[in-house]
Amino acid sequence: VFTANANASGLMGLRCGGGNIINASNNVISGINLLGSTATVTPVFNGINAGGATTMNISNNTIGSASLANSINAVTAATGTTAQIIRGIFVSSGTTVTVSGNLIANMNTNLVSTGTAGHTVVGIGVTGSSCTVVNNTIRNLTSSSQSTSGGSAPSVIGISYTATTAPAIIRGNTIHTLKNTNTTTTSGPVVAGLFYGGASGATNIIEKNNIHSLVLSSNT
């Protein structure tokens, strides 16, 4: 159990910083409850936070659980306006990064904030480096956020890729059972399988991804 006393305070399962070659593989990060000290505090989470290495390989890790519901769970029904970000794997920098064969499953937030802040549960987020994201399984991610944020930071998203260094390769990933559970009739939450806002050009490839079972409980 982790209790945040301030907004953007959070927990990282594994932090990979600078270096030449880093291999992060066969790790299990599971069974974590995140709480805010008050309803306005929004704790954050990164299962694996990767940035800075020349070459980084992130493979065959489990973030969450294959079978335990809400294995990574932001328990507090937070109402704060500071963005809450619950990520399985986050790549912020590096020269060449490969994210492959990972399972990210059963992550949840009970946050109920309204407005437009980028409260998001994201399987894999890439904001920096040239990255290859292949053969990962991302499933059973849920949120009760009422925020109308979309693009790279909707309430739930499988892969959010905004790094602008080519090449970007996103191939063979399975993304399913992403759900916003809020039944709000006053706002329109967003759920997305994959968002790409990276570099353009023929070297960037998004292909053969299997995306299905995206669910909105709201009728707005």
C-alpha cells in the first residue's frame, strides 16, 4: 500500500536510468494499492519507468496480473484536478528502446474527477526515443474518470506513442478489454486502443495490432 500526501506523488516498480545497455526482463510488479491522503490528492504509478540508456530492452515483464482483478489499484475515488497517470511501462528517453513480450493487465483507478485534465490509465506510454513496441499484451484496464480528455491521454488507453524520433515500430500487440466504468450523463469520457502522434515517414510502421473490446459505460 502506498499513500500519497501530495499531487503527482507516486510509486515506481522499476526505474531504469542512464547507461549504455540495460536489459529489464522477467520482472513481476503486482499487488499494489495506491491511496490519496485526501480525496483531492491523485497518486501516480509507473510499473517500469525507462529513460536515458543508449540501448534498452524491456521484455517479458508482468505489470499487474494475468488473473488478479485490480492488481494495480488506485483505490481512492479522487476528485482532484491534477492529472492522475497510471502507467504499466513508460519510456521517456534513450537512443534505441525495445518493448516486447510484456503483459500489462488488471490495472484500475477509482478516480471520478470531472473536467479536462489528462487522467489516464495507460498500458505503454512512449514520449521519447526511437522505440519498437512489439508483441505485448495489454488488457483489463479500467477507469471511472469523468474527464473528457482524449488524444494521447484519454481515460484508458492501450498504447500512447508521442515520441518524435524515427523510426517508430508498433507491431503485433494485443489490446483488449479497456473500459471506462463511469455512467455519467454530463460528460463524455474517452477510451482508446492506440494513439500515435510521433514522427512521420516510411520508416515508421504501425501494423498487425489486434485491438478489440473497448467499452464506455456513459451514454454521452
